[in-house]
Amino acid sequence: MVQVGMLITDVPRSVPPAQQFNDLLRIIEAGQDAGMTYFAIGQHFLYGDLRWLQPVPLLARLSAHVEPHVRLATQILIGPLYHPVMLAEEIATLDIVTEGRAIFGVGLGYRPDEYEYFGVPFSERGKRLDETLEIVKRLWTEDEVTHHGRFWQLEGVKPHIQGVTQPHPTIWVGGLATAGARRAGKYADGFACPPDPPPHEIAKRYLAVQEEFYKRGKVFTPQPLRRNTLIAETEEKAMEEYARLAQGRYIAYAERDLESFNRDALTREFLNTVADHAIIGTSESVTERLVSLATTLPVDPILLRPQWPTMGAEETIAAIDVMGKELIPTLRAVEPRTSIDPSLLSSV
């Protein structure tokens, strides 16, 4: 069955931190009741008027709250901002305290200012992440590590924290472009595809992952996929609600240097601009489009975003309840594909 998960969102700083956490526990509970088996959270630093709770301590706490079969993912950590030794020990500890349920999702991030805060050159982010992934995997799987690289030097170090998952915690690499998919194929277990590419572009990225897996002798398996969704009584109502809830957030993305979006286009023609980035409509139409993705692409799990910062806990729980009535049971009845539908490959 195709598993379904939820992306945990940021909230306005006007919401007290204790309320943010208590609301999140209620939202997680609703997600479990609706049939969600993955919960993932991204990462930002010094994010202005919005608050992100940091993923590693949050997921460690949530592991005591969720059911034993639920997986918890960092989606994504900004890998180049960490020293590899610190990152390896943080994630190994998370793997231990979650009893093997943690997923290490990592990527480049997209905000130059975050790199400036840490004194890390933005232009070096790709090379730094490649070297980080190489070192982290060695620290998780070897008794002694010597590494002489461009950015870090280790001489005969002996790791003292290695996770319970063998051979190492599950790794997802995220990325906006095909280069991210190739990095995932080279170093990771999965490519966490962002929500904006249309199906033929997803197929292109999955082909890149598949090629790199083949070079490693690794079997290609279904890949995690993110999708933004909104369900309402009619198509028109769904579009109105999505614009109300999400337009400001997309504009904030553009203002924070996410190259996928153009601020002027988002202001003038929001729904047309994000048409490929979100699945919006009635329960029937949203379910149909997600099932189409799941039956033509090797995806598992599908991570949905039921909440935007403008939504309170009650509104979010109501949205999750709607998903749990038809959408999630229908997706869970689909057997995951292990290959890409040839009809999508014709356009790649």
C-alpha cells in the first residue's frame, strides 16, 4: 500500500511557543487517526515573522507520542550548515531514541542569508553536502575513519554513536533540480521530490536516481513525493481557499530567494502560477489526481501538506479529517509501483 504522511508547517511568531507545540500534538493525533504513517518537518534559521521548531529535538519528542509503526523524517535538514561529525552524531542519536523510526532527510536549502548567518559560502553548498554525506555514512558504518577532503579532515577517529538501523539510518536527499536527484542516487536511499514538478519532470528525476542506484548496485525502490493539497466542496471554493491560505506564503518564498517562484506572477496570477505545484479541488478530483500519480510513478510515501501558517489547529484538524474519509484510504489501497509508467518516459 502507498503510505501517506504529513509535512509539519511553520507558524506565525504571534502564536506562543507552548501553544504551537500543544497544537502540533493534537494535529499529529488527528493525522494518525486519519491513517497517516509519516510525519516530516523542514528547517530554517532566523526566519523572521514565522517560527520553525528545530527538527531533531522535535522529532525525538514526537517519537514518544506517535504509534510504533509511524516514521519521523527531517524533511529537510540544511546539511552544508553542519559539521559532519555533529550531524552524524545528532542523527544517530535520533535513530536510537526513535527506535529506528527516524529518516534523515537532507538538502542544500535555498536561502543565501542562512549561509551568511553561519559563515558558510553559499557557492560551496553542493560540494559541502557531497562531502558531508560521504563522511556521515562512514561514521555510521565504520569502526575507524580517516578522511582528507576539501572541507574537513579526520585522522583515525573512532565513532562512539552509531544508530540502531542497519547499515545506517534511512537517507533522503531533497533538491529542486535533477542535480539533487543525482545526489540522492549517489549517496542516499531516496529522493524527496519537491511539490512543484509535473509528472513528466518527476519521472526525469526518478530516472536520474535509478541510474545512480544502478552504478552502486542498489535496487531502485519507490521514492518519497511531496504534494500540496486542498479539498473543498467545489473546485471554485477550493481555489478561493487555497489563494486565501497560501498566496502570502508563496510570496514569502519568493521574497526569501526560492527561485521556483516569481513574486510578480504570484501577485497577479496566483492560481495559474501554482497550478502544477498544488492539487486543489473536491475530494473526488484530488483523490483521482493523487491516485494517478501513485499508479504511474514509483512513489511511497506521499507527503501531503494539510496546513499553512495562516491555519489554526482546528482548521488543520478539519482538513486532515476530510483527507481521512476518502483520500488516504484510497491511496493506501494502491500497490506501490517499482517502475515509471512508459507513457511518462516518452516525454523525457
